[in-house]
Amino acid sequence: MINKKSILAVITARAGSKGLPGKNSLELNGKPLIQYSIEAGIESRYVDKVLLSTDCKNCLDIGNKMGLEIPFVRPDYLAGDKVPSYDVIEHAIKFLSKKDQNFDILVLLEPTSPLRSSIDIDLALEKMINENRKSLVSVAKSEDQHPDFTFKIDSNDTLVPWNKENFAPKRRQDISSAYYLEGSIYISYMKDYLKNKTFCFEGTSPYVMPKHKSFEVDDIVDFLCVESIMKNLDRFN
């Protein structure tokens, strides 16, 4: 609870994964990938309840071993790779509401962001509350792939600048900073999330994550990069 507001953290983890099969329960630097997000939610000073929505038996077993209360197994109709995350989260919210468990603030913790810590969650919540915002999402600075240096390939197999400007070279010091949603933390007041069906809407506050924490595990390349970072975290302090 923060500022007398109750907080629900939802972790979404489906069984199927095309990029890296079974990734949510794969061992990453000594722990299953999903365990990092569960620990971050449990160790938060402000989160009142951590809920795991999954159809994955391995993830269910991991959650049970960590003492999570898992009130349901995600139904099959919400387990496909094309199901919007809003539908999955709304199902969890409504399930708890029917049991008279209602919360003021919603936090989404995706298991693919294992470098995010409980401290990040707490600082993000404090920032949103202190700024009197309705929502907050974590972002990272786009350094290596800035939009001004990206291209499309047209039907003639020709490079076309993404920003539709000319090919005039630009110096990095002359361009504005760009940020992207890096996936670690999504926060919103519950009523605003249900109204907008997204965490990112007008007035949303950014929580800037450092580059080394902004990696998501979607494929084997990401997995190996994150594992290397975890083994060298002392070099980032």
C-alpha cells in the first residue's frame, strides 16, 4: 500500500512461446526466469498482492513453491499468442473482484524483464504518486537504434529513411533523445486502466531504466545477453 492506495501486481506467463520455447521456466543464472519477477513483486514495500496468471504447469509449480496464492489456472481461451494482454489482465481483475478483492492500483510485471528489481517497482510507484499521475511506464533511451538512424526497405529493395526525410547525415549530438517502452514496469490506477485498456495514455509518466536493465528475454540471443549481464552486475555499480 502506498498513500493509502492498495496495490495489485499481476504477472502474466503463458505456456507457449515461439521465440524461446518454455522460456518462462527456463533456468537463467541459477533461477527460473519467472522467479525474478515473482521475487520483485513479493519484495516490494508497497505491493499488497502478487497474482500469477498462467496456463504453464512449470510456472504454477514455481509460484506454489514460492508461496504465491494462485486462485486460478488461466483458461485456454486466454492462452493463445494473439490474445491481447488486456483481456488476460481484465480476467484476473474480475476474478478477484468477485471474491471482494479490489485494489486501487495495478502493476504489470512481465516475466521477460528479469533485471527489474523491487526497488525499481517502489521508486516507480513513488514517482507516479508524487507526480499525481494516473499511469506510469518504464522506458529506456534509444541509443543504438535511434529513429533518425533507421530505415525501411521498400518494394524495390531500396533503403528509405524511416522518418521520411532525406539521407543527410546527422550527428548524434544534434538529435533529440528518443525513448521506447522497455517492458519492465507498467502501472496505472485500476479504474483508468480498465477505461483506457492500456497503461500508456495521455499524461502517462516515464520511469527511465538504465540500459543494462532494459533487456527483455524474447529469444536465445536475449537470454544469453541477460545471463551475461547478471553475471557481471557488480560492474554496473
